[in-house]
Amino acid sequence: MKYNALVALFFVFVYLLPLGGRPMITPDEFRYAQIPREMTVSGDYVVPHLMNMRYFEKPVMGYWLTAGSFKLFGQNAFALRLPAALGVGLAALLIAMLIEQTLRDEKIAALGAMLYLSCGLVYGIGTTAVLDSQLTGFVTGVSCAGFLAALETKFTRRKFALLIVCGIFAALAFLTKGFIAFAVPALALAGFLLWSRRWKEFLILPWIPLIVSLLLIAPWAIAVHHKDGDFWHYFVVIEHIQRFLSDNVGQHPEPFWFLLPFLAGGAFPAAFLLSAAIPGIRLERKTFFRQDLFRFSFCAVVLPFVFFSFSSGKLATYILPCFPFLAIMGAEGIAAYFRTGGRHKAFHLVMSIWGGILAVAGLGVLTVAFADLLPEFSSLRIIVGLLGVCAIIFGGLLLFSHRYMWRTRFYLFFAGIGVVIMVGNLAIPAELLGSKAPESALKSFPQKLNFDASKVILLTHPSLIHAVGWVYNRPDARLENSVGEFSYGISRAEAVGEMPIRVKPDEFIALLKRSDRPEVVLVFRADRDWTFPVDLEYRTAIENGLQAFVFPPAPQDFQENSPESSKLK
């Protein structure tokens, strides 16, 4: 159990403890914070709303998990990101359990989990408030339970229980992100069954999981249809069929090869251990794919990856479900390498190179910490300096431990990753991220410009409105002209006679000319250059890449200027 305990310790210190240490990022994190908050305020946990507009891009499980986290830990960055981190933890746990169930080897099980936790793409997504990590955890559960059920040659109680678990995970995955919950595990299992010639399993495996998942999905699916009958049309046609087939810019069209660099690059720094895994797999090349686990893992990596590559719309996060099974194959390759005594030069060469990179990077960071780029005696300078010291220490240990056993360098590799990541999370100030981390700037504007954020009329851009709504607790903030991702919600609001979130240019001018209105506050990125057709006094401030304008109420005798516009500066 000591190896599993080390994995758990790594997960707690690297994933959980730093979750609240860096600022929230727009638009994704504020979007996935605002929707659960609106659910808790309105009490409507069926129909998702964003800034009081219908938001049908995803089902509700991700929002439910975040709303529950908010109730337990408060509305903060830690609670917001916790479901994503737990999704990573679930996938790592399932990796370890699957290896133990099939290979009966705790060391390989722990290694597989550690490889997964050390993949850069897994970490980046798993500590950010998006839904892909939760989806990956649930989809991995579908795949693992389905695979173990397929290994049962007879229909035993164990097989029946595994198929029920498979259905439960499928329902959770569907309620998180839709039909991909069925497509990814189905591709992996179908490929494995064809490769292994387990023909009868095609007739046995699907039905119990399908029935269980439909029974679990049905209550919410029926409820959302009754509350808004257009949900399923939008979700199925726009979010699935058009996203897969359309070349529309809004659907992220990319070339066929687009995801390949993310699969390769997203595996680093864990991929440095390929220097051990590749020789290990080569040693077992005659028997590696004779084992059911590695046949299935290969199918679970390659087939979903090809499926997503054929999709017109692509995002790097789509291939995250491939990484658990990539880690499983890597773990066995590394274990095979170590079984030979670990004498291959490639592993030690790569560890020395990685140690050198860490040490040089640490020197650079330490130089920045003591240069004039950071405030003197600030906590940020201390944290950045500590980060540099940690990188130098672990880089140096890796670099000069080449004479020691491979186990020493192996443990140093993971320990160095953990410490550097944990400290590095604390050294990311909002100023470094600029307008991508708008919370501190938004909080400073009311005091700088002397306005009450709870009483003014707020207008902003689609990429900032989630942050404006979250920071000021104002789901009634409005869009100045452009609509972005709110186009569907606005059209639906207009169709049912509700007030849309968009303020058109003529409506904006009419609003500013009203003398009975409260103050109007506009928030935009500071690099925006735009003209304003009404000459009114305003107060303005720039902070961390954002600019706010405050327009006091117009005077009683206000008249619109000549057609020549005055420019806001």
C-alpha cells in the first residue's frame, strides 16, 4: 500500500492544495462559476442559465458538482476547480484499480497513476474549471468497467455488477457532456472485442449499461424537455451534429493532424520516461499485445483519437480520455525496463538532460526574483525565489545522480515535478496574466471610480461578461452590441418575450440620453479603440489590461451632439 499512499500524497499536494493559489481565468472559469451560482440563487437546477440567458451547450452534471462544491467550501477559486481535480483523481484511481485487477501488481498500478498525474495536459485541464476532467473520469469508469466485464467468460454476478457500474458511469458522463459518453468507450471496447475475436460480447455487453444509464438520465432529460422544449434540438443538432461536421468558425474547425501535437506534447513531462518505456516495450514486443489489458489500452488511445481527428471541430481537450490508457501502456513499458535492471543509457541521458533544463530554468527564475522586475520585499518575490531554488535543487540532484541506481533518479523525477508545480502555482500573479485574469482589476474599479457596483447599469463584452457578473454578483449585466456565445440565448429570449442581454447601438445611445437612469459603467479590454456618438462626461481608469468608463446620469436638458463623434480615450 505504500506506493498507492505516495500517489495519494502527490495528488493532494500537487493537485488539491494549490487549487486556489492562482487567479481565475476568463472566459471559461468565470462561465463555469456563474452558471452554478445562478442555479443556487434561482433554485432552478434543471435548465442552465448564464447571465439570465438560456445556456444549452452542456447538460447539468458539471454545474451540479460545482454548485455542491460551492455549498461546502464557499464561492471561491478552490471550490470552483475542485470538481475538475477530483475528476483527475477518479481517473488515476481507476487506472490503478484496473492494473491491479488484471496484472495484480501494486507497483505498476501506482506507476500508471503517477504517469497520468504527471502529464502536462492532464494537469493543466485538471486544475482549471472546465468539464473535460470530470468527463474523462466518468468515461474512464465506463471503459474500465466494460473491459473487466468483457473479460468474464460467463455471465456471473461480477459481470452483472460491472455492467451496472458501467451504466452508472455512462449516465454521469452523459449528464456532464453529452453523447461522447457513449462514443469513446464504445470505440475502445468494439476495437478490443474485434481484435480479441470475442464476438458474442457484442450481443451481451451493451444492454445492461444502456438500460441503467437511460434510467438515470431520464428524470432530468424529461424535466428539461418540459421546462424548455428546445433544449434537445439545440443540444443534439447544434452541439453534436454540427460541431462534428460543420466548418463554421464557431465550431473550431482544424486540420486532421491538429490533435497530434497535443497528444505528444500533452504527455510531458511524464513523456520523458518514454526513454525507459520504449526499450521496455521493445523487450516485450512478442508478448506485449497478447495481454488483454494492453490490447484494450491501445484501442482506447488510438480509436478515440482517430474519431476526434475526423471531427471538423477540434479542441485539445477532446483527447483527454486517451491519456489514462496511454499511461497504462507506459507503466508496463517502464516496469519491463526496470525488470532488466534499468541499464539502458537512454533513460539516464534523458534524466540528466531534464535535470539540466530544470537547473538552468531555476537559475533564470532566481535571477528574475532578485532583479528589479518584482516589488522589493514582496511575497511574490519570495515565492518566485523559492521556485527558482526548488528547480535548481531538484535539477541538480537529477543531473548529478547518474551514478546512483535508477530508482533514485526515478523518485527524484516525480518529486521534482511535484514541488516545482506546487510552488509555481503560487507564483502566478494576476498582473502576469493581464486581462485574462480580470478579477483584481474589476474589484478595484468601484473604489477608483467611485461607483456602487450593485446599483449601476453594467455593459461589457461577451468575453468579459461572465467575470463582470461573477465579481459584482450581477447576472443582469448587459452586452454592448456584440453577442458571442450568447446568440442562441438572446434569440430564445426574444422569441419568448423576455428581455435579451444585448443592448443595440441605438438602444445604448437612448439609454445614455435618459436623465432618469443610474450611472452606466462600461468595462472593456484596454486595447479597444472605439468611438462614442454622444458627448457626455465620464470617469475612466485602466487596471491590468482592463478599462472602465463611468457615465453619470445625463442632465435634464441634454441634447445629442452633432453627427461627429467624440472619441473615448
